[in-house]
Amino acid sequence: MINPVVKEHASRLYVKDGWTIERIAEHLKISNHTLRIWKEKSGWDVLRKEFLDTSQNFTAEITAFAMQLALDVKTAYTVDKKIDVKTANILFDLLARVKDIIVLDTERAKAAKEKEQTDDVPEEVRKMPEFRKAMATVAKLIENYNKKVGKK
């Protein structure tokens, strides 16, 4: 018998939190096979993509709003040589939240990309220490390259 609460929790972990099927299976003590069936029947991959797209759109919108607010503060200062403290506080708070959202979105996108890169690899191979070591090495090389070219 399928517990709908458990299924919904598994869906959230996969779609919104970016967990792998294996991690969910271990965490919820459910077989990979059952989770893969739920994933296929409920369209978790489509839901995950929609969630990430929506999240990215939200990030873009809130970033644009923060930029407009900063421009308004700058314009007001240029004209009046004053800064409205309440508006400035809202701006600083908003910028801190935008930073947090961007970091979270980046982590989710990275997790989703890593998941896509290993989806074609059979589970038994993914569990092999050599595979994990190779993936860690590749991730480190990419990180070092991004640092050299100035990407984060």
C-alpha cells in the first residue's frame, strides 16, 4: 500500500531539493525501484525542470527589482542628497536575500546537473569507489578551471 504522505515527501525531495533517487531511497527506506516507478508515473523530471525554471525566473525578477530599487535610491540621493533610511534598509535586506536565493539556485542547478551527468551510469558503477573518486577529480578540475577563468 502506497503511503501518499511518503510519496509526496519523496517527490519534494527529488523535485525541489534536488536529491537523487538513491539518496531518497536510503533516507526514506524505500527501494530504488519503487521510487523510479513513482518518478516516471508522476513525471518528477518534468516537475523538477519546471521548478528550476520557475526558481530561475523568480531570481531574475527579484534581482531586477533590487536593481531598480538601488537605482531609485541612487537617483533620490543625487537629486536630494538624502537617502531614505527605510528604503535603504529594505534595499540592503533585499540584496542579502537575493544573494541567498542565487546561492541556493546555483546549488540546486549544480546538483541537478551532476545528477544528469550520472543518470546514464548504472547504480552499481556509481557506488564503486573508483567511480566516485573519478567524479570527485573531475569536479575538482572543473572548479579549478572556473577559478582560473573567474567563474564561480
